[in-house]
Amino acid sequence: MSKAHRGTGIRKDPNHGRGVCPVCGKQQIKTLYDQEIDGKKVKICKFCKAALKNKAQKEAKLAKKAAVEAAPAAEAEASAEA
């Protein structure tokens, strides 16, 4: 069975969705993913989208770990004051 409709969503875009990624600077790469960077909506490539997502996940994991470590210290201070 043929795939007649593959890519029809980007055919209406200028240059079929290809351009320069504002994050990595690669040329003639598909820039299909909307991302807000410095308060502006820009279209970025698949690789930069994944890199930003992974970076955000790592930061969230570190923040959660720091919050867990800070919680027992806060309890110790509260019990020492009481």
C-alpha cells in the first residue's frame, strides 16, 4: 500500500519546511518545531528540540533532588528552634 499523503503537511510551507535553524545554525534542515526562545516563537530543527527537552528534564531532576535534600535540613532546623 502506498504512502500517498506522506509530507503533505509541509508542502504548503515555504521551501517545504526547510531553512536555517536559529539554535544550531544548520542550513537547509527541516525547521518544523515551534519553540519559544527569548520570548519569541521560532521554528527549530528536530535535534535542537530534543536537546532542549533533555536539558529541561535534567534541570528538573536536579531541582527535585535538591529539594529532597533540603527538606530534612529544614526539618532539623525547625525542631532545633522548638
